[in-house]
Amino acid sequence: MRFLHAADLHIDSPLRGLNRFEGAPVARLRGATRQALIRLVDLAIDETVDFVLIAGDLYDRDWQDFHTGLFVREQMVRLGRAGVKVFIVQGNHDAQGVISRQLPWPDNVKVFSSRAAETVRLDDLRVAIHGHSFPDREVPEDLVPGYPMAVPGYLNIGLLHTSLTGAEGHDTYAPTSLDTLRSKGYDYWALGHVHARQVVCDEPRVVYPGNLQGRHARETGPKGCELVSVAGGKLDTTFVPLDVVRWHQIDVALNPSHTLDALPQLVGEALRVAVASASGERLHAVRVLLMGESPLHLHEARQPGTLAAAVQAAAQDLIEADVWIEKVQLALRSPVDRGQLAQRSDALGELVRWVDDLAAEPQVLTSFAQPVLADVLDKLPAELRQALALKRESADDVPQWDDADAMLALLKDAEATLLAHLNVGEELP
């Protein structure tokens, strides 16, 4: 007997803000959650599994129209025609109180009640599946005490959307403990909600498969589902990657000897390492961080956008995989000796000392920034927001004058630009 365990499909997640990236493969990115579901269904059919478990957040939010529901239903029909049953619990994103539109499910699909835990027995397989859907987005209570005890003589599976005792980056929903899970006597707990794959426990097997498709640069690495085989009462699980778009974050360390001409080769090598283990057709969305002390810092200050263009050129030259550079972040240090500059008695020395004084006192910096920048930042046109996103996740998150970290970053950028245009430091490589 075999089954698939998937979770957090987030079908039709909107992926806002993609249009700000010139040349972004918007259609492929927005269609990735649907294509990953198609791959899940293909896998279930190819592997002739007996059933598929979906542990919550099948949908990302309430449907904008019926096309979302019809697409998912079509995939469930495909499974039904192949003799594959599907068991679903609803999570916080697709709770009973969140999804307002409804379509009748095909006969092979069972969605567990949001009122109380239920048990479905598959007598031919000697399997009992227990589940409880979320009635609303907010479920602060532990649902596990309401689950029935294991059915004797059956393989018992618990289907649950939960944060367990807490997970970084995830809201606390249906919190519970490993001891509480163990108390039910089940053989396998199919969990959802945490987007990174995690084997919580081997006895019993407690698993988060992670989400089926990464949706942004914080959800990196392979994404997919668990393929579980049961023979002689023993479970054997294998993670199967199904993502259509794979997100990566790579760091490229630069040193004073690296020239602009060498940058594409350095980035190209890092990209090859990142995509080397990935097989099959998929788009690789990559965020690149350039770091270290380098005269390229001065080059970028004089000609903004130079380094991002060099990174994109490296991606164009890569033949091993389909790569899109999502963002280039800079954490470079200037080779200019600021301490030496600060000792000078001229305007340059005064500039460096003034920047140091502002940087040392966040309150002083924000007080300085308020009259200078507050009105300007409030009136910025949308097309300038990306340039001022300051390494944040959203280009709509414009830095605020009262954010000391954001103001410090702007201050350092301004200093670097002034010093570069005054030809302070080494010549451009």
C-alpha cells in the first residue's frame, strides 16, 4: 500500500509585486502552484498510489472566481478516474469560514468536518484516517484531544494542520505537542502549515512535507511531497520534489582583486553549484548577494546598476539550467580607508566625521531625516519604490524617516556616491 502526503499547495497564490521586475517570467511564476498540483496528480497516477493526503491550505485564499475551484476539481477528477482517493483537511488559508464559493467535490474526495474530528476506514487496506478541518482562520485551541484513539488492527493516520509548539515564520494555529500526538497511538501524522520539510519524529512518523511550491525568495530549495510505502506494518518514506519554480539565495564573496570582468565568471560558478542537484524541467529563481571588500563598491556608486547587470549577464550565459535573477543585493565594503579620511581637515574629512556622528546616534539620525526626507518619501511615485526598497521583501515597503536602519542605509549609500564621484579611493577595475 502506498500514499502521498502533501500540504500547503496555496493554489493561485497572488505573488504580488512581480510586475516591478522588468523581464520577470510573470506567467510562469503565477502559474507555478497550479503546475505543481498537476505534477502531484501525475505522480499519484504514475506510482499507482491508493490515496493522497492534503494537510491544509490547498487554496491560498478565497477564490477570486470559480476558475480556481474548477481547476482543482479537474485534478481531483483525474485522480478519481485512476482509482485514487483524496483526503483533505482545511487549514487557516482555506478554512470553512474563509472560502465563500463552493463546488461539489467528486466522489473520490473526502474533506473532513470542521465541527469535530472524523475517522474514515479503508477496510480493504486496513487503514484508518483521522482528520479535523479548521472552521475559521484563527484556531487557537489544540484539536488533537478531540481526535479518536487508534483503530486496533489498522494503520492509523492523523491528518492535521498545526504549528505544533511553534514554528519560526508561521502563525500559531492549532498548537499541540509531540506527546499529545503520541497519545493517540497513530502510526503516521501527516502535518501541514510549516513550509519547510521537517521529520519531527520517526516513531511514530510525524512529518511536515513542506509546501508543494515555493512562492518567494524565503522559501528556497526543493519543494514537494512525501511518498509513503507500507509493507509488513513498516513505513518507508521518500521525499519527491515537484516544484516548477525553485527559489535560491546565493552569496558571492568578492575581494579587492576581483574585477568587473571577473564578476560574471564568479557568479556563474555559484549559479552552477546552486542548480547542480536539480533534475527535470524547472525555472530557477535566484537572489544573489554580493559581499566583501571590493573596489566594485566604488564602481557601483559611480554607475548604479552595473553589478546587477553583470550578474544578469552571468545568468544569460548559463546553459545548464533556466535561471531568472530575482534580485541582486549588495553588502559590499569600500576599500577606501575612512579612518584616514576622517583625520583630514578638509571637506572630505568633515563629511566622513559627520556621517560617523549621525550613524552613532540613531535618534539624532532620525531627527535629521524627518525634515529632510519625510515629505519626499511620502510623495514618491510608485516607479521609484523598488530603488528605495533597501533589501526588503516588497518594493511597496518604502523606507520611513523614523526607521533608523533604513535611514542609516540611505546615509551610507549617499556617502559612497559622493566619495565615488569625487574620485576618492582606488581607480575603477
